[in-house]
Amino acid sequence: MLDVADWNKNTIDEFRARGGKGIGHFGDKLLLLTTRGARSGRTLTSPVVYHRDGDRYVIAASKGGAPTHPSWYHNLVKHREAEVEVGTEKFKVRATPIAKGPERDRLYEAHGANFGAFRDYPKKTKRVIPVVVLERVP
């Protein structure tokens, strides 16, 4: 069985080889998020499911319903500048984490409509799964 690091590496390799299209069961709904470590300062690239909200990209810190947030979420809370790859395009973004409230609820609901598995993740954890809005930096 693949560990998370191997799964991420394989998914990243597939994403780049296919130009971000048709990636496993994610289809075209995956982006690559590169953040700077909150503690280490090292860069980390993670494949993350996204949906669009106008010009914004929205991701959810679900970690499959795990009891803790994914490391990329902590990284974005500390360092709000990041880089994303969508399809074959790569660009800088500014992250706005939204941990609770009506805007978080609206965006999380839309995320679940985009990729149904996200509807089940809140049932697996006691934490409220935050969302992060990514906006392109000009």
C-alpha cells in the first residue's frame, strides 16, 4: 500500500505528465499547491481538489476527514503566498483561510457539489473542515 508521500508524488507526476487533465478519479478537478512550510520553511507541493468561485480557486482542508488539518493548511495560515498549477498554467496566489461562518459553509457546500466525497468527510471528524480561497496575484 502506498503511503501519503508516495501517493502525492505519483499523483504529481501524473498531473504534470497529463497537463493536469484526466487525473485518476479526480478528472480535471485537481490543482498542485506549492506552499512554504510553517515550521521548516521548505517548499511542499500537494495535489488538492478544487472548484472555482468566480475567478477564485477554492480548496478544502479535509485530509479525507482526518482529525487534523493537512500540513498545507498550516503552511497557508502562516505563509499566505503560494503557487498553484492548474492544467499547464503555473501562477502565484494569495490564500485566505476561512475556518468558520456562512461564507465557509457556502463554499464547502459548493465543494461537495463539485466532488461528492467531500460531503462525507465532515461525518468522519469532530473538527470543522476549513476552506481556503486562492486568488491570483497580479
